[in-house]
Amino acid sequence: MLGTVDGLKRFITITESPYHGLNFCQGTVSEMLNDPGQEICEVIRYFGSRRKIFNVHFRNIRGHRNDFQEVYPTRAISTSSKHSRFM
């Protein structure tokens, strides 16, 4: 269930409560996407607008779904500093 963005969306609807949400890891969610550099902002907006991001873990990756590696921020496609303004 938690291996896709659709699964995360389903997870937050299991129990409607202001105390039920996500420890949002930007790197882990980016690894779920085909084009993380373009798609991650919309994912952040989706969960953020519903107030379901309780904690944020920033991690930088290069690549995309099924083909990625964790890298230093200067070498990342999806960077924490670039997307932290959406949080």
C-alpha cells in the first residue's frame, strides 16, 4: 500500500482524524515517481493541502522509479532546498 503515491493517498483516508497523517520522506516519495523533478511538487501540494504532512525528511536522489540513487544535494534531480518551499 505504501509503495505508491496512490497507496499513500488511500492510507490517509483509512481513518479520518487530524492525528492520522504522514512522516513524509521526500526521497522515498520521489523514488515512486517516473519524473520526480516535475511530479514531486504536486504530491507535496496534495498531502500538504490536506494537512497530512506531520514531519518531513529531506533526502536527495538522482534518477526515477526503479532506477535511482541517493546523492549529495549538488547532484540531485529532486533537491530538498528546491522543494522545501512547498512544505
